[in-house]
Amino acid sequence: MQIAILCIGSVDMNVLESIQRSLCDVFPEVSCDILKPTMPIPEKAYNPSRHQYHSSNILSKIRDHVEKSGADRILGVTEVDLYVPRLNFVFGEGECPGKTAIISLSRLKPEFYGEPSDWNLFAERSAKEAVHEVGHTLGLEHCRNSACIMFFSNNIQMTDTKKLKFCEKCWPKVLRSTSLFAK
């Protein structure tokens, strides 16, 4: 399976490369590339009353890159704060199943919560959200196991609690889904 990472707006290359390594570590037989050039943040996705960007609107723009990339999946990575209706925010969103997903780094930074900067914690959170959203593209729903990467994170503490791996119920689904891309 080939996953492409699409930078949306300005994102530190070290973060993108960290996410790239994590995706290759977690998913079997995956190749992962960072696409060039970056995609601008769609202005129409911005909601001025919320000071956030509607993630579904950005996902629709990411779809335009699937054919050009040649990848099986595209993960958009952005610094802007995301939301969907009925929720205060989302760490990310993924088509389930589908080919596109997006994560926001905004609320994954310890500084967002008034804590000191911590690269390792930030990189781990980013990896967890990236793997979670790519899992949705493979057709995985949220899991009830709070340690599973597919557990729904309603806050950053829930993200910190879950592991960077799939539980014994979700892992076979990943293997079945990714085997479709074996050459």
C-alpha cells in the first residue's frame, strides 16, 4: 500500500518526516512519500465565528490530489485548528472507508494546553492521530478498547492514553485491508 502525505499550509518538515516513519513502522508493507508541492489552506473552509476550519471541506480538496499522486491513500497534515459540526474540534477526520484523511497538529502541541514544548510527546501524538485517520480510510470504525489506536479521542488525555498500535480485534482488519494492495 502506498500512502502519500500532503502538507496543507505551512508544516515543519521534521514533523512530516516523523509521521512518515511512524506510518511505515505501524502499517505492514507500506511505502510512504511526502508530496510536493504543498496544498494551500482552502479559504472557504474557514469559519470566522469559530476561528476554525471545517475538516470535511478540506478533505474534499485533498481528493483532487489522489489521482495525481498515484497513492492508495493521502493523509493531509495541517497546523490549522479543525472542526466538524456538532463537535468543538477534531484532531482529524478520515473517510471510512476511503482514500483521504486529514490531521491537525494544532491541539497536539503541549503548548496549546499551556505546557512546555515537548518534541517527543508532540511526535507521538501526531503519529497516533495519523495512524488513527489512515485506519479509518481502511474501513476501521472507532474501537471500544481504550488502548487501541482506533479508540475515539475526545480530548488530548485520551490520545495520550491509547497506544500506537491496533488491538487484537482491529489488527486483523488492517491486515485484510492492506493485503488488497499487496503486489
